[in-house]
Amino acid sequence: MRAASVQFSNITVDLRGATRLHGLTHTLSGTGITALVGSNGAGKSLLLKVLHGLIPITRGQVRWAKDLAGERRALMRQQPDFLRRSVQENLVFALEINGWKSNQARLRSEEMLDWMQLEQSANLMANTLSPGERSRLAMARALAIEPAVLLLDEPTASLDPESALAMESVISFVQDRGTKVILVSHSLGQVRRLASDVLMLDQGQSIFFGPTDKFFSNPGNPRASAFLHGAGFSLDEAV
Amino acid sequence: MNWLSHISDFALLFFDATLWEVTGRSLFVSLMATLISMNLGLILARCLLQAHSRWAKFFDALLGAFVAIPAVVIGLLALLFFTSSIFKESQITLTIVPMMLAQALLLTPLAATLCLGALRTHFKLIGEELVSLGASNSAMFNVLIRECWPTLIATSILVLSRGIAEVGTVLIIGGNVEGRTQVLTTLIAEKARIGIYEQAIALSLILIIIALILSLVVRTLQKRFET
């Protein structure tokens, strides 16, 4: 068991002349699934990119716990892009640039294709896949490198309900094996099913951070309550 | 009758060995200049691809400005350079080597600008994904090159077209010496200057045919890239 995973201290991010994240200070646990929720433009995806090191922090710092600091982190973007190569070659590429040898990378890619039920599409060009298959390939690519931290940006946004549930079971399985998952989701039902804690952002500010049960029962913040009770999402979905 | 005589002049010209020698030299000089300028262009593009400093932006703008620099100015600079004391003993002037280098100097800003444009377009598409996958700068550059190779081939053909059609640099630095530095454009200029228009037109036709073939190759590659 990991004690603590990541500490943000006063993270502030300015982009294009505007402050997008305002002094976020939290400590996320080293296990389980942390869900980032909030309306569009709240800063969820931005925070994910900041955690992955894609966007520099203007002020403050992110400190990963010792056991995660040197470990691999993988980000699955909301709209993943692929190289103009086959499905399998995309996986092999991701593995090779992370230090896997060519023959090992090929074997690992085959395993991942089997797991994500993409073995029939292995030789197709990645950019010809359907949105659902693209999501599965992006997940396969993120998981292939065996990350210690998995950052997921709306991984089920383009999936039908059945595929979304299948993806959720993959996320649960990965989490059970000890991978820390940080998940951005607009589906409150999904958050309730998967997440152990919730961080809610509103216009770049943190308005709730705590256990999932508390978020759904009594978030203790009028804006979070309004969000839960229908500010863009129906209560039915949350339940 | 007059037209028939023109046509026969054209036909005879195509059997002239000198013509093919000059055409071959033109292609060789411009191909080598393209090769050098594309390599330099890619190196410059790599340096500027992720550079965001003021100097990088200034250099970027400067490259764009150098694309429009007149060929005769580059020719003059190259002439001053190759006739300087450094090359006094080398007898390099009036050979095709300085012609190639001067033409490469002329073509490099164009090559760099076009390569940078192609790489930036692909970087916008997949750059963030590559960074998030953990690609190093060199791995990313290699992937970008591989991703946009049809555009880079089309770029090099455009650069070659510009090279083969220019006259200022090769005339100043090469001097249009028969059998040594004479190329198609300088030969056309000479024929036109002394009033042998039929031959000048026939040589121009060859240049146009080369340009058309190159343009056809670019279009084919672009179509292939789109599909």
C-alpha cells in the first residue's frame, strides 16, 4: 500500500493571459481512483495535463511520493491521436519509446490487443478505427507501459453504454492491481461506481475534495450541490 | 514554310549532345543544391520547431524574409566569398562546386520554411500525444519526419524546381562557361541575348517539360498523402 501519492501545493496555471487554475492545494491518496468532476471549462483536463507535465505550472508545485516519482505515468487523452501506422505499430511505438526492446514490445502489444479485443484490427491503420475502437486502442497504449499512475480524460465519452461498462471494468481491474487512477468524467454514475474520492473544480478553483460517498450525500458546498442536483446533469444519472 | 523550318530547328536541337550535357549539368547542380538545402533546412526546422524565445521568433521571421532574397544577391555574395583569399589557390571558381553551394544557400531559407511548416502542422496534430507518451525530442523529430514524409518529398521537389529555374546565382558564380558551368537557364539567357530565339525557345521548352514533370510528381504525392 502506498501512503500518499501526489501533493499539489498552491498550483496556479496561467494560460493565454488568464488564470485557469487557482492555487489548488490537495493531497491525493496513493491508491484508488480519484475522480475530477466539474462543468466544462472547470480545469479538469488542464489539471490532468499539469499532473502529466504537459503544461508548466505558473506557481506552486506538484510533488509525487517517492514510490511514484520515478514511476511511469500514462495519460489517455479525451481525443487521442495516433501515428499513421497500423494499430499494432502504434502500440509498439509507445512501448519502444518507453524503453522496451523491439521483440518484447511486439509481444506486449499482442497481449494488449487481445485484452482490448482489438486483435482483428491489429493490421488496420489506426486512424481508420471507429471512435469506440480508438478509445480502446488509446487505453491499450496507456496501459501497455504498465504505468504506476494512469491519468484518464473522459475515457468513455465516445463509447456506447455496453462498451463504457467494459471500459469501467478495465479501469477497476487496473486499480485493483495497484495503479493509481485519476479520472476526469462527466458521468456522475461512473464516478459513483468507480471513484474512491472526488475533487470538484469550478472555474479553476477547488470547491470539493473528499470521499465519493460524502460528495453524493452532502458535498457541503452550494455550487457542488447545485451541480449534483441538476446543473447540467440530472440527479437520476448520479444515482 | 517558316514554321516548318522552326520545327526542324527544334527537332535538330534535340539530337544535339551539348544540349543533353547542359540539361544533365543543370539537373545535377540543382539536385545537389536541393539535397544540401533540404538537410540544412531540416536542421534549422528542428532547432526552431519547439523554440519559443524571442530570438527563435526573430530567426523564423528572418528565414521567411530570406526566401524572397534575389538570386543575384546570393550569387554576388557567393562570388565575393569564393574569389576571396581563402580560395585563391583552390581554383574552385568557375566550377560547378560553388554553383551548387551558392544555389544551396539560395534554396535553404525556402527549404527550411517549408519543412518547418510541414513539421509544425504535424506537431500540432500529434505533438501533445507524443510528449504524453514520453517521446524524447529526437524521437519526436524522427516520428514527425516519418509522419510527414510525402510533404517533405513534395517540398524537396518544389525546392528543386526553384533551383533549376533560377538564373541569377549560377550566372554570376559560374560564368556560363561552355562545357564547364553552362546550365539550361544561362544557355537560354545567352541564346536570347545574341538573338538565336528558336534555340532559346527550344531550351525553354525543355525547362518547362522538367518543371511540368516535377509538378506532376508533387501533385501525385499530395494526392497519395491525402488518401
